[in-house]
Amino acid sequence: ANRRRLLPRASQKALAVAWSPAGGDLAFSTATGVYVTAADGSGAPRRVALASAPGRPSFSPDGLWLAFSAQTGTLHPYRAIYVVGTDGGGLRQLTHGPFDSSDPAWRPVMPS
């Protein structure tokens, strides 16, 4: 009954969305990047990774990292898995072709 917009209107639509573990942030992908924004709709989204056709982002259990797949390679394109900090730092490519990798997920933190 009380609908409200969580993601701002943009020239590119959100293709996939993920909630942070604590519920305070949303990550979403567009055709050209991965963004993080406050889940209450306040503040502007910040791009944390420029990427070609990124897939669904996945928050790490501590909420500090995002994993996602994206198109890479020029001669023989393939999908690779990347991780990036939710602050936009530490972007790393984890998998390398020639085969596609997609839909990354984090292993849950096991209690000690």
C-alpha cells in the first residue's frame, strides 16, 4: 500500500538487484556497471565497477564485497567472475576463460 522508489530514475535500467546482508544497501547492475545505493532510497547510487553486461551482484557475508560476472576478452569473449569492494576499491578478476563463469555466490560464514 505504501509503495516507494528505492532506485532512482536513470537512463539505464537496473537489470539485477541484491540486498546487503544487514539490509541497509542495495547493489544493482546495469548494462555498463555495478552500483551500490542506500536501501531506503536516500542518496545517489555510486558506481563501484565499470563492466560490460554484468550479471547479478552478490554481497559477501560481511557486506564489504560484491561478486559479479561480466563480459570480458576481445578476441574470444567470455564471462568472468569479479570481486570489488562496496566502496569501489580492489576490483579483481577471479576467473579467466576460455569458458564462461556466471552467477557467483559466497559461502556462508560458519560459526566457530
